[in-house]
Amino acid sequence: MNKNRLLEQRHRIDKRRFNITFTDNNADLIQQSIVQSWHRSDSANIPTERQQAPINATKSDQSYYLKKALGYCQNQLQHITLQSSMVMAVADIGSTIIWTTASKSMQKAAEAVNFIEGGCWGESQVGTNALALSLKTQQSTCVFSNEHYMPSVHEWVCYATPIIEPHTKQVIGVLDLSTTWQNHNNFGIFAAERCASILQSALNECQRHYLYIQGFNEPSVIFNGKTLRLTPRQVEILTVLALCPQGMSLDALHQAIYGERKVSQGTLKTEMSQLRDTLTGSLGSRPYRLLMPVDGDFLRVEQSLNAGYLEAALKLYTGIFFSKTESPFLCTWRTCLEARLSQAIYHSDQVDLLLMHLSNCPDASDAIERLIELMPDNLPIQQHLEVLSTR
């Protein structure tokens, strides 16, 4: 793009950055998602002197499959980055970077702002940026120059796109391509999307022998990319084994599934035999255990909570975990998970996040109570929330 046009764009952003409101007609010249991100960033109490992203040294299993897929395609992604004089980053669903590669022209700039492995680029840490915004909107996005909240990256333009898991169609991370603002190009987003598609193909490749369990809403199981036709009991058995990777004896598994109900162990053995045939030998015995990589929406919620990613956890929490189960093990696990979620909700100050959760789960009393605490008394929605809390 013409450098003079890019300079004009920077000047327009500077003029409106601190004077814009949600109802300002001039806001149409800047993406509404950027404007909304500015407002969220203003409310996040980010230190004004911050010039680098914080570093998270904690290792998480949240991004296990992304890292595995990168092993298949990182040479190809590195080549693209070097050829384009850019820096590329892949981050998990909490906006923490798990992998980067940079051209010589961008490497020092990336290191100076901690656009490196472990860098935390969430909105609440560094404000408006493409990586976090793409995860927030679950769409491809561009953040140009001084649209960034942190002044130290005003010299950058960034293009980011979500990484979609092939089997579940869930967003599991984000890919970002960044360069200097003078090199802004309308095809930047397409380049990021192309790189994300390479990574998604690698995900498909490394998940060939792979079991995925959906525990929320209508429980189901995907094996090698195909949804299995299983009985509700068989889905419960696989879920219990997924939560106990060390394996279980016949007595322990029987107790976990049936509790004190008078069901013979022979019935459970028959279920296990059918599952072993369905999973083509990927079910071990003595102890009973799964002999393949296992993942699930409920496991990802737990991992997100462990990593402190409340927004990611609530996006995955789309309904009650095994709402019809009579398994004492799964009922207890559900109670523990809901208690952890409630604790995180009661400590959250993100009104928009709590409202999103309430729209997905209208009966979430914890979110209602927390919103009542956070909302000013004179807002009309305050009365509506108080009515909901008394139901």
C-alpha cells in the first residue's frame, strides 16, 4: 500500500483513539471490533509503562496437539516467514505464545516486546492486538500500527487467524503474522489463513489414531475422524477411562459406572468386549485402559481452568456434563468441575465474559450473582438480574 495512505491511516487512528465512543459515527472508519477492544483494554488496568508482554513460564498440556502438529510443518512455516521478512507466532487459546519463528529483520523487534514463546498476549495483559482479538471474535483480523494498545508495537501491523481443529471444528489456538506497518498489505490476512491451513492439515495428520469425547450437551465419541455409534453406557465407560489414564480394575470400573446398583460384572464385561471390537484393539485390560491419545471438551475445560483461561473454559462449557448419567464417578466429577467454574466466575471482573456465559447458560446463578455485584445500581439490566436471581 502507498506509504502516504498508511501515514494518513495512522493520523486518523491517533485522532480518534481517545475520543471515540460506541455511538460515534466516525467509529465506522475503524473496525467495531477494534473500538470494543480499546474499551475493554481501558477497563483492564494495564500498567501505562508496560512495553513488553508478561512471560508465563508455566508449562501446560493445553496445547499438546498444536505442538505435535508443529513438529510436522514447522520447517515449511519457517521458510514462509523468512521469505516474507515477518515474524510468525502460534498461541494457545489463552493467547500465550507456544512457538515463534522470525526473519532477521523482525527478530530483535519481537524479542524486545516478548513476542516469543511464553509471551502472554491476552487483552487483559497487553490490550488490543491481533492475536487476542482473533481468538475473541473467532475470526481473521488485522490490527494496524497504533490500533495496538501498547505503544511499543505501534510500529507493527499484525494479521491473525484462528486455528480450527479438523475433527471437532473448535478453535484451539491462533496463528499470527506480523511485520512493520510500512509493509502493510491487504493480502496479509490471506497469508495468515494459508499458514493456518498448513497447520490444520498437520493436525489432521497427527490425529489419525485419536479418540475425542464430547461430554457436554449430547455426549458422543469421535474415533479416527468418525462419530461412533455407541450406547450411552459405552460413552460413559470411555469417559471414565479418559479421566483415569492409569487404568482401572474391573471392580473399580464397575463401582464407578454402576455404584450400588445391582448390575452384574458380566454385563460390564460384555460392554468392554464390544468396545474393544469397535476400537480395533485400542482398549487394554488388566487394568482396563485406553491405548491411544484421548481428548475431550470436558478435558479442555479442566485444562483451561488449570491454566487460568476462564474465557476459553466458558466457551467450551456449552451445557451440563453428562446431564442424564447415573454414574457416581461422573456425577462427582461434574460437581467438582462446576464448583471450580463457579469459583472462577465469582472472582472474574469481566462483565462481557459473564454476559456471554449467561447467554449460553441462562440458569447460571453464579454468573447472575457476580454480575449484580459488578453492575452499577442504576442500570435497567440490574433489575432484570435481580429478578433472575430470585427464581
